[in-house]
Amino acid sequence: MEIQFYDVKTREKVGVPEANVRKTRYERTTKNGRTSTRYALRGTYEGRKLTTFVSREDWERLDVPEE
């Protein structure tokens, strides 16, 4: 199965095989002291690293390694 990413360099959507995709989390602390987590998928396509943000449910459902 392929996952869709947007390639900024070519300005088009590309499909990346699951074998080239990893899960990652971006955590930050807001000004109010709360912790915010964003879930993302990182893929490699023609030597370029691509990132797409997904919902927590989609992130947990996908069976790929986590960075």
C-alpha cells in the first residue's frame, strides 16, 4: 500500500511505499505550559524526505516502525 505525500520540490502528490515510511511524533510545550503532540509520517522519495501530518487514529493504525 502506498501513502500519499506532497512533494514541495515538484509540487505534486506522490505515493511512497510503506517500506519507506516511518512514524514520528512532534511534541512541544506551549506558552501556557501544556504539552502538545502532533503525529506525522515521514517518507523517502527519490532521495528527498517528505512529511505528512495525520490524525492520532491513523497514526496508531499504521503498522510501520517509529523513529
